[in-house]
Amino acid sequence: MLVASGDVLLAFDGSGVRLDGACVCGLAVRCPWQVGSRHGVYVTKDKRDGAVLRYLQKPSLEELKAADALDQAGHTAVDSGLLMLSPHAATALMELPISEDAYMDLYADLLPALPRHADRSEFLAAASERRAVREAVWSSLRVLPLRVAIPEPAAFDHFDTTDELRRALGGETLVAKAYAFSNRAGAYASCSANADGAVVLGSVVAGHGLAENGAILDGCSLDAPFRLGARVVLVDVNAAGAALHLRPGVCLQAVPVDGPSCKGVALRLYGAEDDPRLPVGEGATLLGVDLLDWLREHGIQEADVWPDIPTAERCLWNARLYPVVEDESQLGAVLWMQDRCSMPSGEWQAAQRTSLAESSRWACVQQIGDRRRRMRAEVIRRRVMEWVHTEAPSAQAASLLPTEMQLAAAASTAGQLAQDAPNPILSARFWRFSADLHRTRGRRGAREAAYADDRAFLAVRDAVALMPYDPPSLSGWAVPPDATVVVEAPARLDLAGGWSDTPPYSLECGGAVLNAAILLDGSRPVRAWVRRLREPIIRLVARDQQQVVKPTCVEELRRLGDPTDPLGLHKAALILTGVVDLEANLSVAEMLGRLGGGVEVGTEAVAPKGSGLGTSSILGWALLAALHRALGVRSSAQELFAAVLRMEQMLTTGGGWQDQVGGATPGIKLLATEPGLEQRIRVQPVALPDYVARELSARLVLFYTGKRRLAKNILRTVMGRWMSRDPVVAYVLARIKEIAAEAKRCLELGDVDRLGALMAEHWELNKLMDPLTTDPGIDRLWAAARPYSCGGKLAGAGGGGFMMMVAKNERAVLPLKRALMDASGMRGTFYQFELDESGPAVAVTTPQEGA
């Protein structure tokens, strides 16, 4: 059995301490005799054997000399409070024949009985009120031999007085220096709180103020202005209202009490060096002033302070000086005491008063514990809020939460803050922060992490839903029966800046993308149509996917969560335009009957699905444009762009705005937005000199890798890392916006080589954001192309699809193509492309025109 004293902190080299063969062994530290006079002292002569001859309780210098307990330097073996009992000794102690309710002091009632020269009569006489206990100890345990180990070096701190505790916590003692105590533990201090030199434990310091060096705050909440002098000790104080000023060396403690004569919070104020047990007239002080002098200076009668205490027993400990208030923030009832010129405040005079002794006896431990738990929760809440609002990376925050319990608490707090966030973007950040902290917990937090991640992306969807878009008011079809509205659109090549257009990044920081509208093999590769049907039915067609579906109920149209559904765009477009109202209690036929007939909604894309050319989003734009034309709805370009963003969120693919804008506007252009929920896209056309357009067309190679990728997976990874404020992703997203602007200038100046180099840099940055954007097969393609190319990148989110490469010159184009085909095992495909300078085409055909 190992017993340690709760008011002692030890530091020692245990390599030379031997406990084998010992029945009872104490550990002592060699200290000056003045220290020994305040503690227990072991007297031993044989350093190797360590047999204890006597055990002295707080001996004077004369007693130490008489016992031959001092070495040549005047040091003695001071009891450290650490005691080891062998199994035999521990069993004997537990079987001691005393009553269950008997009080026993292990150090006072056991140790003095065990030394070789212990005297029975002295031992029994020293504590007459516990004589029965001591007689049982002497008769049953006296036979246990006592040894002492005295390691060197060694030191200890004893927390008997406020000043001893303050010095240790402040790092002033040898032991504190050995342990390298931090001056922060479970605390929050705002940047406006100048408290760097103070020790802050389990506290919230949010007010503007100064805590001087050596001040200690434990379990406090300071939201008001404050100034705390050096060596101030503040415990469980809530200063939420008026300013708090404490002069150096003042201690203030709020203690909830529940006694027979008072109930509330006792406010206790005294000096750090006051000894509350010294009798009046024998050194008793309050705030360093003689206690009786202090009372006279403030006009307080002794009889009011000690109404039932004999004069000889009066001291600060039993002086009823301390007001009991209803609220711990009513500090005015006690703060006047630190000013020698002040008279008692009205609050003090009106309050019931108690003493240090009574308030200690009546202290409500349950309330103290509850308050400390609330403080810990508030500390975590403040820290989480600060981390999120200051854009701290989640990983950095997690590193400051060393225990699983702290991680779990902070993660749970972040989830609560997410639900109370004033806007969905902030909610998404809190949810992602919660997910990251849960993930740090390993398997124990896996389920919570997955849930919080999903909530984060749902919050992003909610943010996109706030973008200005009013569903059109429909009165019926604006084209005759059997008429067809056809929208054909180009694909887009994202030359630089892709990713910066994706929510939530674009909503928080704005985006910048350089892309081009292109024709493939001489035609627009994206086609959508809307045909008015006479019958009240819906027909969904994805011609390139060989899919035709006729939904018979609204529930079939509601299922949108699968991004691989080839008809998901069609369903979402019908819902966004109001053709299908999910909230209306109507059948499909009834909804279509109000419009005057049914509808066929179809799409076709020449480019392979998952190509990285933005075809999905451009198809979504084309569908909406065709539906709006068929319904006679006038919509601005910005409204349609916003609607496609909503469509992406409905389908859970979560794309940005560059695809639909790239296909809906002609030529090469720089697209840019400012931060904010209203993403108004500025389109800046790039005026290419003719010779530059010809050179770019000749040297830019478009190669389909044969590998399809789903952008949703990569988008979720990258935007998740952005929401985690991953420093790498934050840097990359900012840099690729710069690359977009630089690439625009390169084209305007005709520097195609530099454009290739910028695209190569972009590709390397993309891989930093998500290593899965490439794989060994794609890496082989890049390696094969390197001798013939000055740079390039994968189109779109990467992971497959199309490669764009700028050949070193026109002569290098054919060797580049041969190298790519060889590296792909002849499985790739080259596409001929050209810039589309005219943009999408919209046509309405009728049966008479041969639709």
C-alpha cells in the first residue's frame, strides 16, 4: 500500500530508494531545521539501514538538537507524507481492532508508535481524545519495523498556506521549476485580457484588464474590466458586472454555504500572508494590518465580529467578517475591505455575516463541484468559438486538447454551437470542427464524426439554398403541344482556378476561374430538350445512357440523393422550375393538368460521363434553360447559375459555378465572385490575338484517359479539408485564384509556354489538396508526356477524365500523342476541339418543322 499526502508535491530521484524487505517505510527530504519545525521529522542514524529511532512532531530547534536529528549543515529528515506499507503491514492496519466510526490520523497516530525508541506513555498521552485508537495501534502494530529512505536530490512543496500554494502554482519553487508547470490549465483568456504573467486555472478571462505577475485565478469568470495586482489569489469569483480591482497580495474567494444561520455565497477576503489562526494580540492580521487596528479603522465593534467567542480564542479564523450574499457577483459587499480608508458598504452591513471557520464547515461541496463543471463547459465553449472564429485549423485545436475526455467535450460543444449558429456557413464550420475532433478520438468517435460530417455538408446545402432564386410562377406551357425546345451548349475546359468556385469556399472567400467554352469534333457536346406532350405524363430521357423512365408518382421524383442516377438532373430540374411540387398533395397527372399537358425532358452528352469537362452541370443549366423557355419564364443568367448550384446540392454532388458559367458563356473568360451568399459572377472575356488563338489551338492537346471519376467524392474531400481550415488547402485555394489571373495575362500577352507552366503548378497544387486526384496510371501518363510538354493538368476535379497538355511546340504534338497512347496501353482517346466563340444555341421546333 502506498499512501501520499494530498497537500504535498514531491520531486526526487528514486533510483537509489530501496523498499525491499521494509515493513513500513517513509520517505524523507533533507531540509533546513526551520522547515522541520513545521512538519514531522524522522530520526535515524544508520543511513544504509534507515531504521527510525524516533519520530518528532513539529519539533523546536532544542528538541531537534536533543534528539541528535541535525546534520552538520543544520538539516534534518523531514517527513514528505509518502509512506509505503508492505502487504503484511497493510493487512494489520486494516484489521486494527477499533470501531468503524473512530477517527485516526495516519501520521499522528501510527508513525510515532513504530520507531525503536518510541515511549508508550508519551505516545498515549499526546492525544487523550483518541487514546483508544492509540492503544490499539500500540498493541497491534508496534511490532512493525519502521524505516526511512532519504533520496538525494529531493525537494517538496507543502500547500499549508495560501502563500505556499501561490508560490508553487506561480512556478517560484524548486519543485514547480522541476515540473515546469504551465500557467494555463483548462482556461480561456481573450486577447484583451493581459494575463500572460498570471496563473489561470479553470477560468474564463474575457474582460479587458491586467493581471500582474504572480496573480492566480482558479475557477473564476471575469467578463468585466479588471485589474489584479501581483500575488492576488482569486477563487470561484464571478465578476460579470462592475469592474474588479484588487490590490497586490489580496485573496478573494466565493464559497457557497448552506448553514443553519445563513445560506448563499460567502465572500471571503484576506491577505495572502495572513495567518488566520494566530490569536488577537499575538500577530493576528487582516490584509497585513493588525486585526484589532483594522477593526477600529473601519468602525467595527469586536462584539459584532466575535459575539460568542472568548477573548483568548479570538482570531481571524473565527471572526464573522464575511458577508453572505445571494449572488456571487455582488462583490461590492466585500471589496471595500481592502481599502484602509473605506467604511463598511451598505451591502456588507445589510448582509448576514459568517467566519472563515463557519463558511468552511458549511461549504456546499455539491454546488462548488457543479459550478466548476459549468466553468469547464464554458471554457470549452469559449475556446471552440475562438478557434472557429479565428480560422484555426482543426488539427491545431485538437493538439491542444490532450485527453480523450477534452476532445469529446469540445466536439460535443462544437455540435451544439453549430445548431445555434446564426448562418449556415458558420454552422458548417462548427459541424466540421466537431467531426474533426471526434475523428481524433479514433474508433470511439467514428460514428459521431460521420454524423457531424454529414451535417456540415447539409449546412453548405442550406447556404446555397439562401442564394437569390425565386421559383417561377407558372401559368402553363408557352409552346404548343408536341413542340420541342432544344438547348445545345459547349463543354468547358478549366485552365486555372477550378476549386475556388466551389461552396463553401466561394461563399466565404470568393472565387476566380479561367475557363474556355469548347466544341468537340466540331459540335456542341451537350444537348437538352423539353417536349410538350398532350398526355399528362412525365417522360425522362438520358439518351447517351439509354435510359427512359415514366414516373407515375411524386415519390419517384423525390429520390435525388444518388449522384450516379442518370436521371437525377431531370428530376431536380422539374422540381426547381415548379413543374413538380413536392409539397402539393397532388398526383403527377393533376400537376401536369394545371399546366395544360405533360412533358418529356431529355439530355444527351457526347463527352464521356465523368470526363471533367463540366458536362453534368452544363446539362443541368441546359435543362433549366429549356424548361424556362418552354414555360415562358424570363430568367437572368445569374438566376440560372444560382439554380444550377442548388441543383448540385440537391443531387449531393456539391459542385461550384464554373461549369455552368463556362458552358453558358462563349470563348475564354475569367470568372470571378466576391465573398457572400449572393454569388454574382463577373465574366471578363479574354481577347486573344489571332496568332495566340492559333498557337493555343495547335499546341493544346486534349486526351481522355479512359478512367471515369465521380467529382462528388473528391469535392467532399477537398471542401471538407477547407472547412477544417487545413493550412495546405487554404494556401492552395488562395494560390490557384492567383494562377487564374496570371494565366489570363499570359494569354493576353501570347505566352503559351508560361500558361503550360502555370497549369503544371496548378496540377501539383491539386495533388496536395487530394492525393487521390491522381494514381499510378495517371502518373505514368504524365511521366511519358514530360519530354514533349511544358505543362498541363487534369480537367475538373481530377481522378480521371480528360488531360489537358500544352506541347512544347507544334513539332512536339505528334510525339506527345504517341507517348500518351503508348503509356495508356492504347486505351486513351484524343479529342479534336476548338473554342466556341458563340455560346449555347436555343431552338424551338414544332411537328410541322420536322422536330
